[in-house]
Amino acid sequence: MITARRFIPFRFTVHIPCSYQEPKGMYKLRLSVAIFHHDLDMAAFTPLNFSLIIVLLVIASNAFSIKEASIDDLQLAFKQNKLTSRKLVKFYIKEVDRLNPVLKGVLEVNPDALLQANQADYERRIKAPGSSVGLHGIPILLKDLIATKDKMNNTAGSFALLGSVVPRDAGVVMKLRKAGAIIFGKASMTEWAAFRSLTLPNGFSPRGGQGKKPYNLSAHPWGSSSGSAISVAANMVAVSLGTETDGSVLCPSNANSVVGIKPTVGLTSRAGVITISPRQDTIGPLCRTVSDAVHVLDAIVVVDSNDNETKAASKYIPCGGYKQYLKPNGVKGKRLGIVRNPFLSFVSEPESQAFENHLQTLRKPNKLQELIQEGAVLLDNLEIANISTILNFAASGEATALLAEFKISLNAYLKELVSSQVRTLADIIAFNQQFADLEYLSEYGQDIFLGAQATDGIGNAENAALSNLAELTRNGFQKLMKDNKLDALVTPGSFVSPVLAIGGFPGINVPSGYDNMGVPFGISFGGLKGTEPKLIHIAFGFEQATKIRKPPTFKSKEINNILETNKL
């Protein structure tokens, strides 16, 4: 017996070339209904049985699918009483249990997530202010270096910080809680934001293991915010937050078919976040759609007294927020600079061909797309001065600057902890040596740590490096943008990240295709400081014109084995 309460439809197909036979008074109907993944094939129904099926189909038509649901979809489902935050959190917990043993995108689930969901549902029932919009009641996953003053850890993927106690929520977490978001858990990441060792694999940490791309388990997940991208792409959470010094939001977004926004440095607070460089680090969303990413960005931009950079950057925050720029005609009239060299040489043939096709879409959007009538003005084959130097981590001076900045920033974070077994970078190096097996020291070493520890503040070498970075930015990206009066730079993939990173500029990566092995890739839009409104306008317009993103199909043998085991 199937009751309406337990009826959970997955798919159903109705074929009705049905005839009515007078003698027997029977309806001939071919109906295939899949319930709980079991096909029921019924050849004939009496009028009473037929009525029951119709009722069940009506219930099915009103069912709400959480997978791939956007924030707006979820809020509408809340409003229509088709969903509660508690049911949503329980769904994601189940998906984490089901998929995370292979994907390893989630490091830990907040033990208080269901309590927060209950509170969100209560506030919605009493119609508390702000309880029906934005991130209220929406679960969000945080990269494991964004501090939360709760039962969760904040470790940057390392056992050295396991059990440490933070003094307060990170600035962005305070904003998320104020917006009513549910802090769902911590995402896995490349340990220490890929700043421990040159050979440490992207997506790997001793605490979390090796994160894997849900579209192709053998492909690279990229970027230190890998778990944030993996988890959103695989529908293990609604939205997520990552951090970027150089590529850690844009790269995993590009590799996992999600949207990543790298905000202007200072637009989001770094207080309470384990950073590499206050000059380059920024906190940004990784989500399945541009709209979702913008919802998150609106919630976290702030002036924070614990991060001085936010005061200067607050001038860029638009009155009315960023959602007002979610308009499908976003590319209309925009001046877009296309830089092919050297970025096209870094991508595969399918990605190169997709990029060419997308340029045509930007120039002259498909006439069938009623939402977009006119295209952008494309300035093709532009060059960024000294681009080979900018992309060279050592030659640009970026490596020299970051080594010194990392030691200063990390020691400041560790000093402020209420409780911790390590208080300095030197302590962490010693911890890794003492627990070499636990931290995979023989496999990957800690050469970057040792290089950072050898620095002694910002001296002559560091100042020279910083001066060179400023000059490269001024004569390269800034000059190109200003001389050509560009609204945005457009490049394939996420290889443009160093150009944006060294100057603190914003960027957005949007899904743009899949290669022959099903591996995703994206397209990047970059701009000058504070140009998030333009970038959002363009990225949303592109997304709506192309509709590229699709969920992973989990066709791999390893995933299927896990799924089959969980069914038993």
C-alpha cells in the first residue's frame, strides 16, 4: 500500500491512446509510474483505481525537487509550505552520507544544523522580519578556514589546529547568521590553502583526504576551495563560501561547473579567517547559479571594524545591493576585451571551440533567446603587457611577497585563539615533524612553510616585490581596461586569476561547457575594483543566454558502488 504521505515520485510517463470497452466497462490505460525507483506497470484500471492514480499524479505534480533548486526556488517552496528548513537540512545530511565517502567535499556537518533549521522554520511561521527572503533558512557550507564560534573546528585541513578554540565568529559568519542562514558545516580544502608545499595535491588535506570532482573522479578538482565547489556541484548543500588568494575561488568553480565570485579585496571581511595575504585574500561564494552567488554576496559585504580594508572598499557597495543587476540583458552594449594570448594555449580543443562559440553569443545572442535582444561590443585579440611575467609566480614577485605576508598573517591569527596547541608557524612546522605520518610529511613535505618561516617581516626584498607587482598591474591590466574603456575582460577558463589576484580585482567564473570526458570548464569575466555590478550584469546575461550547467550524473563505477551499497 502506498499512502499519500509516503508517496515520493521520481518519474512517471503516461500513454493514453486508451479506448473504452462497453461490454466490460474497463478503461484501457498504459501507465508507467516510478516510485522509490521501482517501476509499476499496470495494464488496466477500474474507474475507482483510475481515480486513485489521478490523485497520486496530482500529488506528484505538486512535489518539490530539492536537487538543483536555487535560493529563489527554496524560498518559494518555503512560502508554499512544500518544504521546511528542517527537511532541507535532513536532505543534505542524507546526501552527504551518501556521496561524501567518495567525493570528500564536506569535512564536517554542524551538529547544530537541525536546531538552526528548527529556529528558521519557527521564525517563518511567526512571520518574523526577513524570514521569507534571501538566505534565511538556507544551508551554507564554509571553507575550513572561516571561523565559527560553535561546536565545529576551524583547521585549514590540518590536524595541528584540531580542537583549537576561536574567539568569535568570522566577520562573514556574523553576517550570515544575521541573514538567517543555516551554517551547515565545513568544506574540505587543500590544506593551508595550498601554501604548505609545492607538491601537495589540490583538494587534499590530512583531515579530509583527497577531494574528487563529481563529474569525473579522475579529474583534478583544482583550487584550495575545492570542497566548497564539489559539495555545491553534487547537491550536498545549497550554497557555499570559499576564499581566494590567487585562483582558489575561480579555479574550483571552473573545474566543477559552478559559479564563483571573487570579490574586490576588502569588500568582504577577512576577520576570523586564516589568510595568506591581507593584500590579496578575499571571501566569495561558490554556487550553482549567478543568482545564488549574488544572494550570498549581498549577505556578506560589510564594513567590519576587525578588518580595516572593508572601510575603504565599502564605497563600492551599491545602494540597493547586487540583486538589482540580475538582468538577462546584461551583455547589451558592454565593451568586452578578449585576451586570447596566452590563455587559449592552456585549454583543450573542446574548451577552445566552446570559447569561440560563446564569443559569438556575446556578440550576437541567439535570436531565439527572447530575453536578450542585443549583444556586446567585443574588442578582440587584446594583449596584457608583461603577461608572461605576471603569470610567473616567482618572476612577478608574488611568491616573495606572499611568503612574508603569510607568516605575519598566520601568526596573528594563531595568537588570537582562545586555545590552541600551536601558536606560531614555527609550532606548526614542529607539529608536522612530530606527527609526520598523520600530516603526510614524507609524501609532500612543507617547503613553502619553511620558506615562509625564513622571512623576517617586510624588508627590502619584499618591498621590491610589492613595487613590481604594483607596476605590473598598473601597466598591464589597469592600462588595458582604461585605454580600451572596457567593462570587463573575457578569458577562457580561470587562468587569468594571477592578473586579478595581484591587484585585488574582482572576477566571476561561469560554467561554459564540458569536454569529451565530461570534465567541466568555465569562462571568466574580470574587472577593475568595485565593478561587481557590471560583472554580475554580464555574467548573468551570459548564463541566461547559454544555460550550460548540468548536474553530475555519477556514472563512475566507484560512485555507483557507494550508491548501491547505501540502498541495501
